[in-house]
Amino acid sequence: MERDLLELPYAERRLIVVNDHVVQALQGADDGDGGAKWSWGVVTSVFAVGSIGAAGGLLALRAYEKWKARNQAEADDPLCLAITFAEAKHLRFGTGHPLRNVVYAADPVMSNGYHPIASFHQTLFESKVAEALRLLRCLGATEISMEYLEGFERAAGVDVAGSGNGLAEVGGHAGRTAKGHTSAKTTMKLAPTGPPFIASDLLWFHSEPLWMEVAHARLESGLTSFNVELAYKDDFGVNAKLKARIAKAGLELGGSFTEYRETIWKLSGSFSSS
């Protein structure tokens, strides 16, 4: 029976792994004590296998009992929830995902979104920057300057040019300092074609009071310039400690892990006076 994962509390579905065999083995366990708890998919290294049959599942469950006895503290704090590929169809993943035995973390603002642990921070930060830019475009910005003050160990510059959708010019540059910090400066020049508005499908907007104030000042008071800091200061529990637990469990990150680092973009620019 498929579960509606989105009805579970966020804390219980925050981390997931997709593996039909693990779910089947755990749901078949019923020892009158731990089986009920395992049926929701506590994942450990003994289940990190490509495929297992009935015999393999039994051996895995016995191995799990031994593992639990040795690691009671971690057993009381399950690593993640195992789900089936059928259940995963109701969630949103990036292109090519989900993959078996890769650990995914729930998107904090998109209710059904999940990202591989490896690229979780990079994906979230890029989505937040993209939303801030979209908000400013919708509000009628004619020029946006962005300065990348701090960042992740891996970061890409922006370098796009075009004339569609009111976009006249976009250019960018990214660099890396001797200390390994990333920096970038990007300037966008735009030619808005309609009246300012706030898009209805923004995800970060309602948790960003400064963004809201800029939007209302533009719509209600004719704001003509802006200077906003876009911050990313929460690791959402996806950190080196979690990476180590995943490695210990024999599961996968889904790529090269991007460490969380406090990141700030400074956005400044102007709106048309009309």
C-alpha cells in the first residue's frame, strides 16, 4: 500500500532513500517489538544493496538486529525513510532522479521537492537567487547588479545573453580567491514591457520580509531604486555530520558533496520611473 508521504511531519520525511527491496523486507518484519518501527523504513548499511530476494531480506533483518544492538543511539535517531519508486512518483526530483540508494533531502519551501544530498545547498541557493531575480524583473527592474560575497566550494558564474522576454543584456564573471572563497559580479540590463506585479508562484517570498517590503514599496510608493542582501544562512541539517552518517550506512550522496557555507548576494539596481 502506497503512503501519502506529504501527510507525514516534515521531520519524518526530511530525508528519504528509494529502494523497493528495502521497503518490502522491512514491511515483512514482525517480531512483536521492533518490526512495526522498521516497517516505515529505517535505513542502515545492511540494506544498501542493489537487489535482495526473500532470503537476502531475512539475512538483512537479522544483520540489522545486530547492528541495532551495537548502535542503539543511532537506531533511536533513524537516518532516513525508505520509500518505493511508486511512492517517489508523487514527489519532484531533478532530471534523471530518483536513483536507488541515493539519499535525498526535502526542499524546505517546495513541499514535494527532493534534492540529492550532494547538491542540496547549491540547488537551494540557486533557486533562491533565481526567485529574487524573477521578483525584481516582475516589479519592472531596468538594471540589476549582483555581487557574490561568500559562497560554496563549487560555484559557477553567470554568462547569458539574449533579447527575449524583455531581457536586453546579461553578463557575468566568477572567480576564486587564494583562500578558496568564491566571488562573482553580474549585471543585468532589462527592458520591461508590462506593469509591475508580484508573481503568484513565488516560494521564498513570504518568508523574506525585506523582499516583501521592496515589492510593496515598488507597487505602492513608486520605488525607483533598491539595495537588497540575499542571504543563505541555514544548513537545514545537511552538513558534514550527515555526510559521515550516510557514508557509514553505505548509502550514496548523489554526486560530489557541496559543503554549506554562509552565502550572501548583494542585489542593487533601479526600476523605471513610469
